[in-house]
Amino acid sequence: MTNAAAPRAYAVLDAPFPGEAPRPPANPRDPARNCYIVLGNHQSYSGIVEMVHALHATFSRHYPTYVSQWLVPGAINVVIDEFAKPAMVDLMRQVRQSHPQTRIVVMATEFITQMAPLGIPLGNTFNYFGAADGSKDLLRHALYRSGVRKIKPYFEARYAGFVDALPLMDLVLCAHQAVADTMALLPASARGAMRPPLTLNPEIDPARVAADPRLYTRDVGVVMTGTLSKYRASIARDLLKAFKLANIDRPIYQHLPFNNSDGMVFSPERVDLGHTRDLQQGADTPQALLYNLNPPQRQRWAYSSPMRIQRAILLGQIPLITRRFNDHPIEDVAGLWDGTPEAAQKLWIEGMAGRDRLIDRHLQAVARYSEAALRQNAPIDAALAEIG
């Protein structure tokens, strides 16, 4: 197996996880029917591991699917949006020109937003939600537009690269319906060059979740992963206070940045988000706690984080959220954390004395979500049949 921290190519076909059905073998006589999830446009894999898994789960139902550092001419290539470097778009254009049978699918992950402080339109970018939360982005944009800053701001460059790449795409998938909705802000010429975007709901195999021993053996406690923003830090402080008021006096909380929590391994027929590592290292491994808390980065954040909930489920944990946005069906798998001592006491008792009931309820929710995801991904199945 190959760890994701090493930037190279990976052939993604060994034994499946417990409860997981075998994937179809590669067909070397028909490489055009193979699919490659391309990672070479990303400097780090720490923020895309769950995206890679979601793509692999869906595309491997249709094709022998691999993970690759580079584009594979003549095959189906799935590229996760990161086009801040124009050279990546140039490379895709060259591959399409030299091998016209190459098909490219893009996974769009960012929200297209308008930058218009005080009602003054300054153009589109990614993930600008107002001066209160994006003052630094606004300053960088203003300095660039005035000529003081020579380098285009990151999200503006990434948005521009995304627009340039659209004519090369056979299909645009979105990580969230809200991402698809913001495609209406694209220039008319860009919208005309693409088929309507489709939202990918991450697919989860309930049998695999039920067979994961970590769900049954993890210590009771709460892990928070990703960037520890000021808002998330305040949630963590309230959590510790709630458990103390509930008279639960033991280590109960851990924060793990993504670069310490990936454990992603590419191996034949699957993408492993830490399953093998955790089983090898046992209960002392990082993330050995049962609950995974996923608050938004900021208090005014407007959307749920389906990929983070998916990550928790695949790590053998029970996801928790601090607010239901009611914009994605996977939210129904997560428990709701309200920060009270009563909620802390409930998490503790269910994890310690009611684990079987907790797991049964969790598995039923995963099964319901799995059915909904497959049903809602049917338009993607149809689109993949069209592009071959």
C-alpha cells in the first residue's frame, strides 16, 4: 500500500473491506474504459481525502477506477477543482487536443461568489461571504486590481482557472447542491460551454460501516478535525465545560488537524481513510474517540459539510453537528450537539452503557442515507453512460 503523503501515481486493485463487495478488475484490453482520479494539481491531499473516496465509490460502480498523479490520455479523468495554476489548464487542453477521446470530469468544491463591497461590483471569486469574514481577501483583491500586488489572489486565480477549464470538461460534478446553485453566477459564455452541473452525494456502503470494528471499540470522547478557527475553538471550550458540569472528569476531547488525521492509503479497489492504520495501531491511535464533532468554521457559515460527515462515518465514528442546515440528506446521520451538560451526559451514557442501541440507530440512519444517495445520484449514472 502507498501512503497519500507521497506525491506519485497510484494504481487503485487487494482484498475488500469487511462487508464490501469486490470491484470489477481492470481491463487492459480496453484502457479507454478505465477511470483515473487525478491528484497532481493538488500540493497537499489533506483537504481532499473524503472527496477522493466519494469519487472512487461512485465511479468504481461504472469503471475500473484508479487514483493517479497525472492525466491519462484516452481514458476518463476526474479532476478535483484546483486550477489556480494556469499550467494545469494548459496541460488538460494539450491532452484533449492530442488525444480527442480523452474525457475529463471536474469535481467542483467551492462556492462561486460575487465580491461587491458597498454594492461596488469587483467581479467573481470563490468563497467570499462579505467583508466581515473576508476582509483580508478583499484587501488582497483591491491591491491586485490597483497594481500594488502583482500576483492574483489565490481564490480569484482559482476561480479564473475554473472558468478557463470549463470548455474542456465533459461533465461538472458538485460537492454540494449549493455549489451547483452558484454556477448561475458564471459568465453566460462559460455556462454555454458546459452541460448542467450535477450534485454528487457521497455513497457509503452500510455493510462496510457495520463491519468496521472501530465503531464498537473506540473510547468515548469527542474529536474535532480540521482547522481550529476562533468559532470552532469556542465550541470546544463549551464542550469541555459541559462535560465538566456533567461530572465527567476524564480526558474527553481531542483536536486533530487534517494533516495528522488523514491516514489515507490507496490500494487495489479502494481508498482507505485510516481503516488499516487504526486496526494495526489499536486503541492508542489518533482519532480513537467515538464521536466526531463537525461545527462550521464560522458562526455565520451558511452550508452543511457533507464530506466531513462522510469522513467521520468512514472512520468508524458517530458524527455530531452543531446545527442542521437541512440542505443535504447526510445530515440526518449526524447527532446534534447543543453544548449543554445534558447533551454531554447523554453522549457519555450512550457510548458507555448503550453502545449497542447507539450503533443500531446509527446503522439504520446510514442505510437510509445510502438509499437516498444512490437514488439522487441516478442523473450522474445516466450522464456517465453518455460520456462512455
